[in-house]
Amino acid sequence: MSASLKSLVMVKCSFSQNFTVDCSNLVIVRCVAPERWVPLFKNLGSLVTGTVKLDDPLLRAYFHKYHEDYEFAQTGDEDSDSDSMHTSDGSGESSDDAGYSSDDYSDDIDNHDH
């Protein structure tokens, strides 16, 4: 624990598994490409900028098995956004709870996806 440390930069450092950075006056912290573990950061009430940059080759082998096993949820074409459309005034024109309708915006604004 340090009360006077304002800036801490750690590049390619090796930390033990439970290494803790506890600095209440720390304003800037950077941890770039730690070799095995990322430190536990706590009591950083004065922190303005913090960066933790992990080296991808270190993570690739570990997370590769999870990527192969993960299945994305499937949706079908029969699901339609229009099935859940409701209007509060029965006019058939969609509106939100704030009372804005689709025609509240002028036609000169480009609202189309490109």
C-alpha cells in the first residue's frame, strides 16, 4: 500500500497469482503484457486513467477450446419484429411511451441505413 504513488507503469512484469496494487492516490496505471498474472487492483478512488493490455498469443491457446465449444443461439426467419408492434391510440402508427411517432421528424433528415 502506498499513499504517495501517483503513476505506475508495469511492462512485461511477472506477478504472483495474488499480487495486489493498493494505492489510494494513484492517478495513472498501465499494465502492459503481464507475463502470467494480472495484479488485483483495489482502492483506486483517485484513478483517472487505467490500461491493462494483454498479449493475445498468451490467451489464444487458453480460450481456443471455449470458442470451438460455444454455440450461438439460433433464431428463425419466422420471428418477426412486426408481431410485437403495439399502438396506444389504435391508429396503426407506431409510437413510443414518450409520445413520439415516426412522422415527428422532418423528411429532409436522412434516416436511411447505407
